Amino acid sequence: MSPRGVAIPDLRERLFDAAERVVARDGAAALTSRAVTHEAGCAKGVLHTHFTGLDEFVADLVLDRFARASTLAAALPARAGTGTVADNLMAVASAVLSLDPGVVGLAVTRPAASRRIREAWRAGAPGFDVVQASVDGYLREERRLGRVGTGVDPQSVALALVGTLHHLLMTDGVDAPDARDRVERLVRALVAVPVP
């Protein structure tokens, strides 16, 4: 336990990691400010010192995790011409799928958290839009390089991939079949139009 009044390095990340562990181990219903601070080894009130409440905390956790995935996605167009197209797309898909479905589901079931996330996305916070634009830009460049067939529609592939990721994050439970396998089959099908 951190001593009272002593600054905790990387506190937000420590609390976010703790929340993900609580949800993964005990389910979304177990996520309370006390459970998070106990898991993080912090004083009980520290979460409320830095967040107005659990809804803001959950929203900020989801926004933070989407920002991470979006950062990886934003670098995707620069990878054109390297590796395989499917592997590059799967790296981004895996980053999005690494978001804990329990945490994402929790954000959806908490109206104040959900509203805060939607408002942040409308204001420009990175989310699914960044991933979709990056996949689109990447595939356009790969098509220009001749590594993707001219019959591949980058905008439609990007929408299909992001729509699938959204669906899997919002509907898959802990016992669902491996989402990465399903997404990999989708990616291979979407970019399988032969190069002329």
C-alpha cells in the first residue's frame, strides 16, 4: 500500500491496469472504486481524488485503451510494402481486440460513461474512426504498390473490418471462440482479390 500523501508514479495507468484485472478475474459487476484501489495497492479514496466517480474512471479507461489501439493503427499506412498485408491488418485488429470486452461492456451499460465516451469521440478523441481511416489509407497504398488487387475496395474493407471488431468487442463473452481467428479469416477473405 502506498503511504498517504506520497505521489504514486503512473497512477492512472496503475488504476487502469488494476481495473482490467478485477474485471478479468471477477467480472464487470465486481468493478467498484474500492476493488480498483485495493487491486492497485492504493488508498481507498485515491480514485475519487483523480476522477469524479466510477463512470468517469471507466470512460477514461476505455478512451485510453482506444487511444493506444488508434496509435498503432495510425502507423499502419507507413507499413505499406513491408510484411504481409494480412499480418499488418491483423496487428491492428489484435490491438483493438486486446481491449477487455468486459471493460468495454461495462462502459456501455453505464449511461454516464457511455455518454462521456461518445462525446469524447465526437470531439476528436481517437476511436474506431481512426482505425477505419488508417486501414483505408493503408490499403490504398498497398493497392498502389500492387500488393493488393485493384478489385479490393479499401473503404469497404476498412468499414467491414472495423464493424466486425466493434461487433466482437460488444457481443463476445469470456467463453466466445477466439476472436482473432475469426478476424484473421475475415481479413484474408477481404484482401483475397487476386493481384492482376
